Amino acid sequence: MGLFHWTQRSADVLQSGGVIGPDERLPWPQTGLMGVQHVIAMFGSTVLAPILMGFDPNLAVFMSGIGTLIFFLITGGRVPSYLGSSFAFISVVIAVTGYAGKGANPNIGLALGGIIACGAVYMLVGFAVQAIGTRWIERFMPPVVTGAVVAVIGLNLAAIPVKNMAANNFESWMQAMTFVSVGLVAVFTRGMVQRLLILVGLIVATLIYGLFTNVLGWGTPVDLAGVANAAWFGMPHFHAPEFNAHAMVLIVPVVIILVAENLGHIKAVTAMTGKDLDQYMGRAFIGDGLATMVSGSVGGTGVTTYSENIGVMAATRIYSTAVFFSAAVLAVLLGFSPKFGALIQAIPLPVMGGVSIVVFGLIAVAGAKIWVDNRVDFSQNKNLIVAAITLILGTGDFTLTFGEFKLGGIGTATFGAIILYALLNMGRHADETQGKAH
């Protein structure tokens, strides 16, 4: 298979229960429509993450397309994946920049320097995997560690929507109305609507919020003046990074989450397609790391593989990398529309708060799901202690100071989980060695 060459299959293959593999494609019109579906699937989360960090969501969508194209090229067009804004950066970016939760982030440069550093370390991990494989990663980051760290990402963020995104009782009720709306979409709809539960729930909640405020006058109304005044076409607004050692030390540990996400993505796609993609693991890490560096260098968020798009692949049984190429091109085009960006900015803050509660909760539960899927045995004290301490360090934002550097909750939880597991595992190996000696 060449980089831009796929074996064309007809839609009849799907009707007969077949699949479209990574090296195959449907006719281009249908491939393009599938690309639109993948853009929609990633849209809600890719837009939400930059808003929560004070980044430009329009630029984030633009760079998600650029990042996906970079990933496509580095992996030789062999790994079906879309790279969207990573939620793993949210808490550390907020900690580094002191972002208050509304409007543009005035200290975005500090975050961008850290994101670039994280991407560079990610690339180094990729080169190491290319050289010696993935077993060393799986040894230092077993499911009990990765599950705890992923859960902490969501738990550490919990106070942001609860404390900072509702100014009064009415707005708190609007947050509740929003997460109930998302829950109803998740449970009582089917098909693509259910797949887009975040986006559909957000739209429904915004309409209800507009009814209460713009029509009944109960709160701050939805303001669409910015949408009306924005141009249809225009260049994205780029930002320059600032390289601050303290910021980089806090943000670089996110690489552990990115590695775990990408590792899981490759394993999931391998299981779904029946094609062994482990040989491309190192290249996938390098591609994701380079895409994160490029995104951070112009003002975009760090990027990662998206579970939303895995869901679309599982539902459609279409794994063609041509679909992701077309999705990336569409995202780049959307990035050139200021009106699109203004529409995103018009979403009421309480609605975003309600959606954030859902998303952060889902991140926390995703960590628990890693434990369940890998059958982590909590009757072993080693696993129990690692998970328990990691969760409290991250949720309580336990901070350690090293001279002028401060390592916040996510950092202490991440490094703590890895170091504590290695320490407790040494004790187990020592016991095993003594047993063999006797």
C-alpha cells in the first residue's frame, strides 16, 4: 500500500457484513462523508478542551487537522487515527497559567512552551520504542498505574466547573440542566446521535438556556452579536510560545498519559481490524509527539488519539485511513472560518460548565474502566496502595516544592504512581528471589 493508494471497495461489502480495512477505501464521495462523520465525532471534545484552557477553539480544530495529517505521514498511512485536543493538559495548563475559566488565556505562552517540551519527550519515547519495543513501557506503566493516573486527570479538574463556571443559583441549575440533557441523549437515543452525546446535549442545553434567558429574562442572555459580525473566512490567530522551566516541569509529565492513550488506541484498532499494528507503535508516538510540538508552536493544544473516533470505527466497521485523511482536510478548512470560532465562543459558560462535569467525570471513569478491562486485582496490597495514594494525591492537588519548582497534583500523582509501583514491586521480586533460594 502506497501513502496515497488504497484498494477501492464497494458499499456492498458492508451490506454483506464485511469491513473496510486500513489499506482499503470506499468510493471517494462516501469516503468524504465518513470523514465528515469523524470530524463531528471529535468536534465536541476537541472544541471543549481549548475553551476550558482559554485557547482559541478555532485554532485547535485547525491544528487537529494539521496534526492528523502529520500522524498520517509519519505512520505511512497505515494507522487509522484522528488527533484531537488532549484533556490531559487541562489541569496542568490551568495550574501553570492561573487561568480563571473565561475568555482568552493571558498567559498562553507559558503553556505552549510546556506543550512543546512534552511533545519533544513524547517523540523521544517513540524513538526508544522503535529501537527496543514496548515491553519497558508496559513494565513501568501497568494497568493499575495508568488507570489511576487517567482517573486523577478527571478528579483533579472537578472543582473547575463546580466552583468557577456558575456565578449564581440560576447558573448552577443551568449546569444541572445541561448534564441531565447529555445523560438523556446518552441513554435514550441511538446511532450517530448517541455517538455525539456531548455535542447534541450541548446544543439542546444551549437552546433551553436561551429560552430561559433571552425569552423569559431569567439570566444573562445568549449573545450572538459576535457570530453576526465575524467573517466567514480568515486566518487563525496564532500565538508564540514562552519557554519557562517551571511550566515545562509541570506539563511534561502529561507524556505518560499520552503514551497510555496511544498504546490503548493501537491495541484497540488491532483487535478490531485483526491487523497487527504494534509494529507502528513507535512511529505513532513520534507522529503524535511531532503533531503536539507543531500545534503548541503556533498556539494550539496538545493532541492525542481520540476514543470517539474508535467508537465511530467500531459502529461503521470502516477502518480506512483515507477517511481520516479526508477528515483532517475538512478540519483544516474549518479553521479558516472566524464565524465558526465565534459560534463556539457564544456558548453560555454555565452550559460549558455542565458539559465539563460530564466530560471530567467520564475521564475519571475511563481510569476505572482500565482497571476493569485489565482485571486489576485489588486484593493485592501493592495495587490497592498504589491506586489509593495516587487518587488522593491528584484529587487533593498534593504539591511538592523543589527549590523554585512546584510539582502540583497531576505531577505528584503521576510520578508517585510510577515510583511507588516500582518500589513495591521490588519488594515482591525480593520475596520471590528468597523463596527460590530456600
